[in-house]
Amino acid sequence: MRLPTGQRLPRTVWLLIAARAINRLGAFSLSFLTVLITTRFGASVATAGLISAAFGLATIPSRLAGGRLSDRIGRRRTIVFGLVGCAVAQVGIAAADSLAVAAGFAVLLGLVFELYEPPSQAMIADAVGTTDRVRAYSLMNAALAAASMGAGLLAASLGRWDLRWLFVADATTCLICALAVRVALPADRPAAHRLSEETAEVAPWRDRALMVMLASGTLFALIYLQIMIMLPLSLAQRGLQPADAGLLLTASALTIVAGQPLLRWKLVSALPTAAGFTSGYALLTLGLAGYAVAHTLGFFLAATVVWSLGDLLLMGRAYALVAALAPPAGTGRYMAAYGTSWGIAGIAAPLAGTQLLQHAGVTTLWITMATACLALSAIQPAIGRIVSARTSQPASTEYGAAPVSA
């Protein structure tokens, strides 16, 4: 049941955040998939890259299936099914005795990897009122960022022993998370089993406002993944240690975690959603422009803190807005449709980033990303008008003049 807005977040949200954080503690194995394939099976780097690309491509239908299952069979069932599927696939990768078997389990992992994302996001939308969603989604993002820091330490210790144990550890955290969700979170309502007329009529891909959000979110995801992928290479070309990217990404996670109280400041919580998006993209612009001119680790660190504050403003608002656009019977599918932005960006980002870096250099790479952020900042009022035009749905109050309280 949804609580009135402005109250303490319900127990369901905190339990879900805790369970997902436990799962994220083990979510480091994918970074080592290509290394495992090349070292254990003697495959070429190109072959390992193709297998990783196949995994990434498989995550797109995985997310869409997660949204549909969430609305059809229930949130909790879908989350548990996805996490157990991830555990099975990761154990399969660890135990594989041939390249073909490892590749097969890698694709299977992609097909189940995103199943639990849409129902997790939809469960938060089910549990809280509209003005608390920004805070709830931001807390989820902060918890996952904090868990990622611990994941790096686990990876450093287990990876020195045997890379296969990384996948075993990841599978273990998936099962722990699945058990916690199954035991602690509310059971799916019986109505979730029935394909009602209302559920059948949900059509996120025909929702113009959602498609505008998807286009904007895909560009954001493309920019964000450039940071994850291209930062180590950028540091190397500036004469710094590529491994220092880990330090910078840890600083980003710390900024997101430490910055959560800022979302409750009146100056920030009173921002209309469109103004919040504009401000967030403006901070991203400044941070990435800082990367373009940075030549010292200290300068890179300062720029990282700036863009991370922008990320703090953006993540919670984006998912809160998508939840507001969704009809009650279609939250999972709306979240899934919006989430495909990350799958699309995951395919395009490595290609675009490496080409820019190779042919234009570090400065042009980050200036291009900063310019894209500036463009996103500039078009937010127009996006707001498109979304607010849906006067018959809650989106008109979520994105328009009425502020979203965090």
C-alpha cells in the first residue's frame, strides 16, 4: 500500500535496497569475463570481445521480458527468478570446460541478467507516493554505489586466487539476494496473475512522452558509459596511471552516498523536475569539460566530484518520472522500456568512445561528451512541455510546475 507523500520510506523499500546492495557486492565478475575467456581457454581478445558483445545484446530482451513478467506474474516472483537464473549461469561459466560452453552460459547470463531490474524499480513505485520516489530511487542508486566499492575489494582478493571464484562469489550473492527477497518482501497480489484488460492495453512503445524520455535517457547512458569505459584510457594518455580510474570511480560513489542529505535541502527538494534535470546535466557538462583540460590526478578528482553531483540530481528523478508516466498496470513494462537505453548505449559506447579517442584525442572526446550534456540540459524545458501535455495522467504534475520533493 502506498504511504502518503513526505513520510518515512516504508519497510519494503529499505529491504529491497538492502537486498540489492548485497547482490551488488558480488557484481564484479563481468569485468573479468574477457580475461577469463582469454586465459582459461586461450581465445583471442577479439573472440572474447564478441562473446562480451553477445552478452550485452542479450540484456536488451532480458530487460523487456523482466518488465512484462513483472506486470503479469508479479514483482517478487520475477526478481527471484532473475536472480536464481543469474546464479545458475554464473556457476556454469565458472565450471565450463570449453569455450563453447562458457560462451553459451555467457549468453544465458545476458538473457536473465536484467530480469530483476524492472520489477525492483516498479516495486518502489508501488510502495511510495509520487513525491517520495526521487528520494527512494536516489537511495537505491547510493546503496548500489556503496556496495560497488566493497565489490572492488572482493574482486581484488578473489581474483588473485582464481578468476572462476569471482563468478562463484557473484552467484552466491545472487542466491542470498533471491532468498532475502522471497522471505522478507510482500508476496505478489493474486491479481498479478490475471491478464486483465487494463494490463493488456498497456503500450509503452506508443507513449510519446516515454519515447522522448527514452531518447534523452539513451544519450545520457551513452555519456555515462563513456566515463566507465574511456576514463582509464584517458588517464594513460595524460601520463597518469590507468588504475587511478578506480580511485576516481570510488570518489564518485562516495560523492553520491555522502550527497544524499542534499536531496532533502529545501533549495534542492523544491526544484521542479525539469529544473532538476537541467541542473543535473549542467553539472555533468562542467565535470566532463574538466576532464577535457585535466592533466593532474587532483584536477580529475575535482571534475569527478562535480559530475557525480549531477548524477545525484538525475538518477532518482529519471526513474520517478517514468513511474509517474506509467499506468498502474504497466509500471514494470514502462521501466523496462526506459531501461533499454542502457542496453543500446552499452553496444554503442565502446565503438564511439574508442573511435573518438583514437582519431581525435582525449580533449575532443570529453568536449564532445560535455557538449552532449549541455544539449541535454538545454532541451529539458521542451521535454517538460511534451510530458506535461498529458494532462489526463500524473505526469503533468510530476514534470511541470509542481516540485518533486525528495
